[in-house]
Amino acid sequence: MAYPEIARRSVESFAPGHIYAGISDVVTAPAVLVAGTYVYLQVLGRVTTSGKLKAHDPAAADGSQNAVALCAIPAVYAADATPDVIVSGQFNIEALTFNASVTTDAAKLATFPIGSQIVLKQTAYGAGL
């Protein structure tokens, strides 16, 4: 007996989003960025004395060693600017741009402190899972 086309088995594939690692809302807010070059989803730290954001640097001592946000709009700013930055959400560590010294998955996952509104996760998708 031949089965109708609709009853045949089909194989579908799932391609998960590469950026997000959860279902929480992504929240942005305006912030002052120090002049410089920024890429999408670059980790940012806040300079303690000025309150301005710049690229996260774990070796710094000016406050930017503490990650607080992610760049939402890639750009080159010749002077301080006030674009929106991401202040909340759940993200895949593979999608973010970290400081060159942050190389291991453990270091990436520990970039934002416990209790931060930005949550980083390591996602695993593949044929063997």
C-alpha cells in the first residue's frame, strides 16, 4: 500500500539563534561611550571617575575592568557619543567580542558578575548532542 505524500516521514533541522541564549528580553539604554572603535556585542566597562563606558579591560584599574554592558551599535566615534548599549539579556558567549586577554570559556562566562542583568551562557548545538 502506498502512503499519501503527507504521511511520509520528513527530517527537519533546527538552526538556533547564534546570539541569544535564553528567552529574557534584551534591554537597551543610552550611555556615554568614550571615543573609539566599537563592534557589535563588544563587552564594555564603566570608567569609575567619569561614568563613561569603554571597551572592557580586565587588566585596567579605572573601573573598566568590570563589565557592565554590551555595544548595541557598531561605530567609530571621534568624540564621546551617547548611543544605546545593551544592559540586560541572555547571550551566547561565542557571539560576543571580549578583550584579547579573555580567551577561555571559563573567563568569558565570568566576565559579568553574579547578579548582573547580562547573563552569558555557553550553548552547544550539533549532530552529536
